[in-house]
Amino acid sequence: MKKTPGEADTSKNLGGFPNEHDGANFVGTTARGDPIYYNESSKEQYTAEITENTDAPRWTDRRQLGDDEGLGDVLDGFEWDELTDYAKEHLPGMSAGGESQSDGN
């Protein structure tokens, strides 16, 4: 079962990772502790790491998504520990603050 996104303080960049790098947006940290990025224009998913004495992540894994895939598929592909506001904005029924939205019906 996938975890419900928690309240993450993205103003401090989850785990010290920048919210954007090389055109890719930080999605969040998986339950295994892997930081995941997504590049919407190239439709690529990246796993990242930051080594000592650097401020920018280094891609340790790259996956090209299919033509009919997108961020929703990235979000569905993992169990998450924390999600960024960027990712939360793309979850159906969730706001960037992690609150459920209703349609008022």
C-alpha cells in the first residue's frame, strides 16, 4: 500500500535536494530514501544523489517514459516517504499543501 503524502517543508528542499535541476522537478523521496526527479519536457524520470561538497544532484538512474506516460505514472511507480508541493499539485484531489480538495457536491 502506498503512503499518503505527508506534510513536507519544501521551502527547505526535502533532504537538501533542489526543487529543480537541469530542467527536472524534484518529485519527492521514496520509502527507500531515493530522491526522484521528473523532466516534463523530455518525459524522463531520474534518481539522484548529492555527494559531499556539491550543491547539485547527480543522476544515478534515468528512465525514459513512454509517449502515453507522465508524472502520474512516476507517482504510481513508488511508495513515497515525502512528496514536494510540485508532486502534490499533480495528484488528483490534492492541493499543494497536502489537503484534500472536494468538488463541493
